[in-house]
Amino acid sequence: MGQGCLTTNNHGPVSVMWKTVSEACNLACDYCYYSRCGGQPDKIERIDTRILEKFIKEYMGMTTGFASFAWQGGEPLLAGLDFFKEVVSLQAKYAPKHTMISNALQTNATLLTDEWAKFFKQFQFLIGVSLDGPKHINDARRVTGHGLGSYDRVMTGIEHLRKHQVDFNILTVIHEHNVGKAKELMEFYEREGFTHVQFIPCMDFRSQETDKAGKYVITPEEYGKFLCEAFDVWYNNGSPNMSVRFFDNMASVYFNSEAELCIHRQTCPKTLVLEQNGDAYPCDFYISEDYKLGNVGIDPLSEILNSEIYSEFLEMKPALPEKCKGCQYLNLCHGGCPRNRVWDEEKQAVDRDYFCQSYLQIYDYAHQRMEQLVEKLKVR
Ligand code: SF4
Ligand code: SF4
């Protein structure tokens, strides 16, 4: 998917997100940067076996009991099932004994078949399905190269996952067409039995430069209102019965744990985002020459992880703008994402995350009910 994907905390030395087939995708969602291939990629360039093996060998050599891979695109299923068979066999070949290997894969689900689902179940992949809501909302933007909606094919893909009891969650991009429809979306997830959901605000792909604050197609106020309305449904009179990542993260903090979503942790997690050709970056939001850490097909992994650029990147998130330092919700938010702040030429954050207003809105709105939730669960 081309809207970036927020990383979770990692348990090993580093977690890996790899763009399996570069930008190639069989859909042409109108908000996606990658959709310029028009849903009909001429040639699929998947990760080269030599680079894959070199990396997995080095990476597994550094793990301490846990290895985490996330496969992204474009559309990663275009790499073909044999590619992923190769992946799991190399992982098994090089993993030290007793290593827990986690594989996640983000897909538009339109190419999912029974065979894929069987494989994902066998190797316990966690599947993220991109779906923007019920048919009339999803099909307005998530379309094929011929402009046909993808909803029916996505739902068929989900049926395959269900049949084989594959764990999956729904990722919904929030844009102009669904930002005012939080309640409708939440009712849709409930009706369809989607128990794990996350939202990602839609970036404006036409204006992305890593030295400027990220631009979005929705306003902070719209997103704040969206979160508040979704919260009302999620809260369910103090008995939430589905997982919405943003609210789960908030609840974790109220229960004295740290959020797992990178934007609301104290520091960015150590992640390697790899392009199909092996070029390595610290985050999906920082894919540019300035942030290139090296290439995993050429450079030793230890050099990449210890690069100066990586250290400088990791220093950005804790360098909070003044207004965040005095914020009453700092423990929930931790200043959001550095990519969404305004930085000056000396690399000082001079203004808060673009979505600060949204966060303040939802934190104020949910505070009392979050406290009640904590009380309720404590007395049980
Ligand atoms: S810059 Fe940090 S907080 Fe923002 S998306 Fe990347 S890892 Fe997450
Ligand atoms: S809510 Fe706003 S002011 Fe508070 S920590 Fe987050 S970005 Fe900073």
C-alpha cells in the first residue's frame, strides 16, 4: 500500500518492513502515489533471491529470540506464492534455535486465493487488508486501472482468510470521502465481524518532501471529530468489543503501559524499511537520499544499523517542540510523528504535529470514559 504504514514496537534488535515488488500494484487507488502504474504493471520486479538470502542470514545472526518481518508493496502478492515459500524456507534455514519469527503482510486482498490463505495459516502470517469501508465508500477511491471498484474482490479474499482461520485486520485510509462517516464505518466493521481495525489519515502524495511537514487531505479538526465519533461506538458503554488500534493504544497508557503505535511512543522504534532493491531507510515516511542508510544487498547490516544517519533520525522524535513539553497529554501522545512537525534549518522542531489538534480533541473527549474503564476493570 502506498499510504505508509505505522510501525509497531519491536522486540528484537530491529524489525523489517520490505517493499516486496517495489511500487507494482494491480489496483489504481486514486489517492495512492504508486497508482501511476495504472493497475497494470508491465513488469514485476520482486526482491532478488541473492539480496533476500544475504539479508535474512545477517539479520537472523543478530536476532535474540525474535525476528519480525512486514511485507509491503505496492501489492506484495504480485511476488507470487513461490517467493514467500522461499522467504519462509530461508527464515527457517538461518534462524537460531527457538527464534520466534513473525511475518505480517499488507495486501489489497484482491489476489487472495484458497492456496494463499492455506499458506498464511500454515506459517501464521498476520494479514492486513486495505479496505476503506462499505462498498459505496471503498469503491469511490479503491479502484482497478479501468476504474472498477475493488470491494467485491476484497470481500472474496477475506472469505478465503476466514475459511482458513488466518488472523487479519482491516486498515482503512481516512480521506475526504469517509472522514465524516465514522459511525457508518464502525457499524460496517461490526456488521461484517471485523474485530481488528486501524485508521491511517490519507497523505497528499503530490507534495511529499522529507524536509517539509507531511501534507494530508483531511484537516486536523476533521480527523479529531472522526476519532471522537468512532470512540463513541468503540466504547460501547464501557465494554469495548472490538480492537481499534488508536483507542487500544490510548487504553494501554491509561493502564500504565506504553503505546505500541510508533507515533505515540517516546522514540521511533528501530525499523528498517527496505526497498525492493535493498535500499534501506529508517522509516516509510523518510524515503529519500538524505535518509538512505545503505543497501542490504551490498553493505554489512551492522554498518547500516550503526550509521550516523540512523542515530540522527532516532534523535528527532524526542526533540519536542516547546508546546509539547508542557502538554497535559504528553504521556499519551509523545509529540506524535516527527514527519508531521515543522522543523527549521537547524533541525529544531518549531511546531507540533499536524494532527495535534485531533489528538487534543480525542484526548479531552475520551478522558473521563477512559478513567471509568480503568476503574471498572480494576474492580473485576
Ligand atoms: S517518523 Fe517515527 S513516529 Fe513517524 S512514522 Fe516513522 S517511525 Fe513512526
Ligand atoms: S497533543 Fe499536541 S501538544 Fe500534546 S504532545 Fe501531542 S502534539 Fe504535542
